[in-house]
Amino acid sequence: MHNSLVRELVQAGRSTSCLGLTNGKMGIAIALFRYARLSGEVVCEEIAGELLDEVCERLDYSMPVSFGDGLCGIGWGIEYLIRQKYIEGDADLILEEIDRVVIAMMHLRRITKIDLEEGLCGIGKYLIGRIHWGNGVKDTYCSAKLKEYLIYWVDWLDELLLYKEEGIKDVLDLLSELYDLGFYKVKVRSILKRLISEPQGVNWMINKNICF
């Protein structure tokens, strides 16, 4: 490895105890897999695989469900690696337990934050990443089930937005993605129109050059 930044990344991946996507081994593994594909450095791919193995071996399903450094981010990362053909595997089988934990958390409705890192948007990001959205890919039983829970997620988000203001940018990013996918379109469009009438929504639209 001739790149000093990559060497620092490898050292950080091996030394950190965090397994998560934002600050831990999962995120570093993804970065190394991507770098290995671009550079052709096989050793980076091997180290990325070692970090991923460590994540899977040490995974504790009682850890937070959050996207930043919890189960949703780790699950999203594994799904990403499989879909981008960095690794092989059946995501529905590998992520079965994380799906179960996420669904249980949705039934409990204990999450009060909205943002992507720690709040409800993290669950939405995970669900969107797990679902098959066409493009010639046949829907699976698991994907169809998660679509049902994504509807519940949109309804839950709508309720939280009545008294929450933080994380609006994350909400807008996810809802605009769902809108483009044509999912639950009437409800999603209704929430988007309400949010973009507020100052944060106006700024988001200007930055994204988007209109609904």
C-alpha cells in the first residue's frame, strides 16, 4: 500500500473497537473494498474482508438499532457490498436477524429522534436499501414484507414531524428518494409539500434544485 491515507485507514480499522458504518470497521471496510476495486490492490481487499469478518463475528443484536454506529448501518453496509458484488451471499438470510430487530423496534415505537445517524431516518434508509426496486430484479418475500413496514415507517415519520424540527434535511432526502421511486406517492408528496413550505425545506430545495 503506497497511499499514506489508505495506510492510516487500515490502522484505524484494525485499532477501533467500533463496528459501525460512520465511525467503525463497517465503514472502513466499505472504503477499502472500493479502493481495492479502483486501484487493483489485492491486499486492501483482503484487509477489508478481514474487517468485515470481524464485524460479523462480534455483532451483538442488542446494540443500538441506529444507522450511524448501530445495526441499521451495519446491515445497510452488508446489503451494499452484496449488491455491488464486492462480496457474495444471500442478503435476506444474512440480515434476517437485523430485519427482525428493526421490525420489533418499529412495533415498539420508542425512537423519538428523526435524524439519519441516530433517529428514525436511519431505519428508513435501511429499509429502502433492503428492498428490491425493480430493474429486472424479482421481488422476494422479504422485500415485499419490508415494503409493508416502509409504509408504516412513513406514517410514523409523519406523526413525529408534528413536533420535531431537527433532522429535516435527512427526512427530505429520504422522502424525495421514495417519491422518485413512486412509493406511497400520495402520502410522501403530501409530507414533502408540507416540509418545503418551511424555511429548512426552502433552503433544501434551493440547494438540490428540486421542485414538486
